[in-house]
Amino acid sequence: MHQRCYHRFVAIDCSPDLAPAVALFRSLGDPARLAILLRLTRGEARVVDLTRELQLAQSTVSKHLSCLRDCQLIDFRVEGRQSFYALARPELPALLRSAEQLLAATGEAVALCPTYGSSTVRGDDA
């Protein structure tokens, strides 16, 4: 059975083999989750560290940490009353570096994409 995927608000059938990759890239597609993952590439951190460094609300950080744990991209260890979060997959920093290299190679093409690009880069006032 194929999963329904959406592209430009049109439902298409996705191969079952693509569903995990689609979910992975969606999990990386949120700015807060991506910022958390990038921070964790430098080493483990507590929620308080992430809120301070990323200037995000504690509830936002906690919600995204829960999502990333559910995806098994991060894990945590408890020390006393504190939880320390870290990347669970050693492949993740290489994937993020590859994405940075791809973005560098394509210049602003992705950011200028009319469907997924940033309105800030496009100069829109939205």
C-alpha cells in the first residue's frame, strides 16, 4: 500500500520505500529542530542550554526534542535531576555537512525556489 504524499497541495502516491526518507527530511525541515540538531553536533546539551543558546522557549525546545527522540535522531542521559541530550546517530553530522556543501554548490537556488524558498531571500514582504 502506498502512502499519500503531498507536493504543491496535490496528493500523490509515494512508494513505501520513500516514506521513511520523506519523514526524515520533514523532521529536518523545521528551523527549530534543525537548529537543535546543529547545536548537538558540537556536543551534548541540556534543555536550559538549548533555550539560552538558540533563544527559544523552553516549551518549544522540549516539544522538538521529543519529536527528535521519537525519530531516534537524538537520545538523552540522566545525571541527577538533569537530562543531557546528544545525537543518537553518528551519520547525522555527515548528512548535515553534505547538505551545507550542496547548498554552497547551488548558491541561492534553493532559497529562491518559489515553492520552498525563503521570502526573506526573495525580497517578499510577506
